[in-house]
Amino acid sequence: SAHTIIAVITDDMPFLVDSLNIVCAQSGLAVHLLAHPVFSVTRDRRGRLTGVFLDTTPAAARTESWQFIEVDRESDSQRLAALEQRIRATLDDVSRATRDWRRMRDRALAIAGELATGLPGVPAREVRETQALLRWMADNHFTLLGYREYRLRRWRHFDQLEPQPETGLGLLRSSRRRRERPIELRGEVRDFARAQDPLIITKANSVSTVHRATYLDYVGVKLFDAAGHVTGERRFIGLWTS
């Protein structure tokens, strides 16, 4: 064959085709053919296929995405192993993002509701704008891919933004393999973190592995204490929709 075949069977989820296309493109492989049927299937407890259904679907069936992709021929075993690893990692990212999507949307709406009581030292107009943005994001204008909360610790010469692992959702859900470390803030970045502006809207420094291969969008909502000092941040990452 002039091509290498990638065959994937997984739970049906949004963004699968787009995300696997990202893997192929970033691996320097042109896609010559892509077939993507979605089937209702039954399996036994060991995962072995026992039935595929096109019309009448039994209650025990689950929906699976079957993808068959022909790409440029690749015969190097190390490159093939790296490609498989990237595919598995991407499927894991898609799964985490889509599994937690509703919880991330609920967080955005809950934070908007909490802001109804105002923020110490922040003009009411800015609080209302923050509420409106969060509700607009939750109304399918922002593809939510990750969420996490951070605590701001102040020191004499620098500050630290400490991740709160238990709050992570989607792509920001904590992994046992990687320990999240505090982010050190100095100079202008430190001043910006302490400023009473309630919103941070910027680009993250990492490219999305889900849906579109572009730098992730980052929206942060600051936390304040009763004296109006910034104590942390609630961070959403994702992609603004078209």
C-alpha cells in the first residue's frame, strides 16, 4: 500500500475528527481518505464486540465512533509509536474536555450568579460586564475545554499563583503523572495579578489539542477578600466560537 492506515474505535464524542486531523497535520502526514461512521454497538464485559446496529437499537447499546484514516506511508517504527502515543493523548484530551463540559458551563453560570452581590472595591458596572460575559460564554459562544482555580499568595519580593488541583476540570483536570507547581509572579505581571480589574482575557501559551490547532483562549475571573484585595483566580481555557 502507498498509505498507512490509522484505525480508531472510541466512544462517540464531539471534536474527534477535527482533533485527529490536528495530530496528522502536526505529524507531517497528509490525509488521503477519512471514513467516520458512527454505530450503535453492544460489547461484553471484556470489551469484545457482540453486535452492530444500524436501525433498531437495543437499550444496552452504546454509540461508538469508528474512524478509518489513510495517510502518507510511514514505515519507521519509532515514528509510528510516537504517532500512536499522540493519538491516544489526543483522545484522552477530547474525552476529558467533553466529559466535563457541562460542569464547566455550570461553573461559569454559578460564578456569574455569585457576582450579583458585587465585588469589594470593584465598580458595579465592571461586575455587571463580567457577569454578562460569563453568561454569554456559557451560551455556546466559548468552547469550554478546561477550568481550574488558583490561590494568590503574596510575598515580599514576588507573589505565587498556586493551582488548586481538586478544582480542575477538562484539560486542566490534574494528572497523577504531573504535579502542578506554583507560578511565580514578578514585576508587571505581579502588579497585574494584584490589580482590581475583575477580568483577565488573553491567549494561553499552549496550542489546543482539541477541535482547532490554535493558541487557547484564556478567561480569568479574580477572587477578592472583604478588603478588596485579590486572593486568587478562577480560570477558563477554551476557544471563542466563530
